[in-house]
Amino acid sequence: MLPCCTHGSPARQAIDVLSEALNRHSTQISGERVIHSIFNLIIDTAATILAGLLLLRFWMQAVRVRPPVALGQFIFRLTDWLVLPLRKLLPGVGGYDWPSLIGAFIVLLVSTAIQLGVRSAFVVNAWLLMSLLALVHAIAYGLIGLIIIEVILSWVNPSAPIAPVVRALTEPLLRPFRRMLPSIGGIDLSPILAFLTLRILVFVAESVLLGLY
């Protein structure tokens, strides 16, 4: 009769040791993934906020909107460190604050590079396309956010101190749709058309950019 492997046999002990080592390795990998995910989340959040402020600064200048003093100081103090040096290299052309727009793209370039580097998946083509797509997302969803705020304020508190600023920021975007579709029963449907148009533009941009990759 062949001897059976008992719990304390060398073979069983080797299996137990191997299983424990694999479990530790799996736990270590899971821990590293969690740390990488948290790090990427922090980088992405910070970059999104900063890029959003830069884009808001560009849009306010483009549509000639003067923000409230507190809001303006907040935006300028958080973005001057990047915009002012860029203005020395890229002066405004056509009355637009191009350094703010380019600054937003630079922030997204750096953010995407860091996140790809953490994943050990840095490829130049992917980096540029993902950064450009991130810029498209930031612009489109930033405008969508302004439209949503405008709709909420128009229903809840049209006389809020920030309402005129938001209205001035969204007016150039909504005006063409108001010409196409006048109010029905006193309800302005232009925000819905603008929302759908921006979503379609995002979809088209995603298809084109991802198709290039």
C-alpha cells in the first residue's frame, strides 16, 4: 500500500507555503492597484479642477463677462502662475486669452502623462490623443455644467447674485438654439438642444480620436 500524504507531510507543507506566498503576492498586487487608483484619482481631480478654471477664465474673456470680485480673484490667483508666463510666449490673438486655453491643455497633458506613467503604459500617440480627448471632455462638460446651473437658477432663484454671470456665460451658446426653437408655453427648450448638441460633439470627437489610435 502506498503511503498517503498527511497534513504534516513535506508535499503538503510545500503546497501550504506556496499558497501562502501566492496569497501575499496577490494581496501586495491588490494593494498596489488600490494605491495607484487613489493616486490617479487625486491627480485627475486636481487636473480637472485646474483645467476647468483655466477654461472658465478663457470663456469669460471670450464673451466679455466680468465675474464677481471674489470669484475673479479666486480664479486668477489659482491660474496666474501658468497663464502669465504663457502670455510672454503666446500673446493674445484676436482678442482671445489663448494662454488660458493652452494652459488647460498643458495641465491635461501633464496629468495624462503621470497617469500613463504610473500604469507603465506611456505611449506618445496614446498620450497626445488621450490628452486632446480630455480637453474636449473638459470643454463640453464644462459648458453642460454651466447650462445646468443656468436652468436651476432660472427655476429656483433667478435673482441670485451669480445668476447674471451664469446667464452671460451661457447666452452665446443658447442664443442660436433660441432662434431655431422659440419658447413653448413660456418654457425655454434651448438648453435641451444645446445639451444634445454638445453630447453629439463629444461622441463624434471620441469616435474620431479613438479611430486615429
